Amino acid sequence: MTNPSMAAARGLFEREQNAVLCSLHAGRDGWPFGSIVPYAVLPSGDPVVFLSDIAEHTKNLQTDARASVFVADPAARDRPQAGARLSMLVRARLPEGQEEAAAEAAYFARFPQAAAMRSAHGFRVWILEVDTIRWIAGFGEMGWIDRADWSGAEDPLAAHAPGILEHMNIDHADATVAMVLHLAGIQATEAAVTALDREGFDARAVDAEGRTHEVRLPFPAPVRNAEDVRKAVIGMVAAARKAHG
């Protein structure tokens, strides 16, 4: 797998938020069972999901830890076979101690409202540890990615993301509101960035009617470090204010 393809695969995985989790059904002779799950991403590239112990997929994973996670580019909805997608072969496990705390922090940073469900129905974070990935970039471009290569493609912004998010939300909330209007078309009364990767920000915006919107604020080009983020945000805010006054 070439580096550009690896970057594209990681970029797709990091910017999307929902996947199809296919587990082996514990009560139906191991038939594949698919369900939609929101996910966050650890620096290792492993997805983190937040599952109730009464859910079908949880019972399945408790019986057989093997599963797959499928993510597709929504921009290719009209011609999905021409679009990028990846199928991750994973083994599910329950983290403990500091690893559990880190997994929860990653998940709740992306989905803050989920923290309220921690005590309901035995919700817990699960790490879906990547073994191998089948990556298809479109017709004629495909390959396998092993764990060593996938984990080695760690997002260079992972260590800086908490500080950048805090700075944006404390000092530049108005800039986020401007970007939400320009890039997502939502007239927000307030907005906050909730996650960061090399492709852009995830943000949560509230409009004048009190409705909450989860939006993506993509960078003009992938970034490599905190300085790249700063420059990208300056350009994005300038474009937003030029377009909307």
C-alpha cells in the first residue's frame, strides 16, 4: 500500500463518525449480523465504540471477539462502487484502567452527549483492535493494510489536538460560528469544535431554535502540524467573513 493510499484510507476513517459493525451472532449459529455504530479513533488507529450490554452486537462480541467494521465515503452514495471504502477486520475487547479512561476520553470528545449514558444499561467502551484492513479506493485501486502499517500511520496531530480544541473553544468560538455558517450553511448562535484530525474539525453547533447540529469543517488541504492548523483556520475564517460579512 503506497503512502498516498494509506493517507487516504486514514483520512476517510478519521473524518467519518459512523460505521457498520458486523459481528457473529451468538444466538443464531454465528450468522453475520450488521448494526450501525458511532465510533471514535485512538492514536493507534483502532476504533472505539460505546455499547450497551443488552445490545445484540455486545452479546455477540462477548461470545466471539472477531468482527468487521465497514466505512464508506458518503460522497459516493450515488455510485458507491466507484467510491472509497474500507473493511477492517478487528478483535473486540474491553479496556481497563488507564486504557479505559483514554478510550472514554476519545469517545466522549467526539460524542459528548454519550457520557450521560455511561450508567444506563451498562454502557461501556470497547476497543476494536485492528488486525487487517481491506482498502478500496475505487475501481482498480485496492489492497490490504496490516496492523503495523496502519498503526504506524498515526495522525501527527493526535498529541496537539486537546490543546488546539481548548484554544479554539475558549478564544475563538466566534470563528467557529463563522466557519459553521460558511461551510455547513447553519446560522448558529453558538458552536464548538469537538475533534480534530489531519482532514479537519468536527463541530457541534446550536441554531436560534435550539437545535443541535453535528457538522464537519474540512481543511482546504490535509495538515501536518499545529502551525498548519493555525494557517488553515486563518484562511477558513477569512473566507467565511468575506462571504458573509
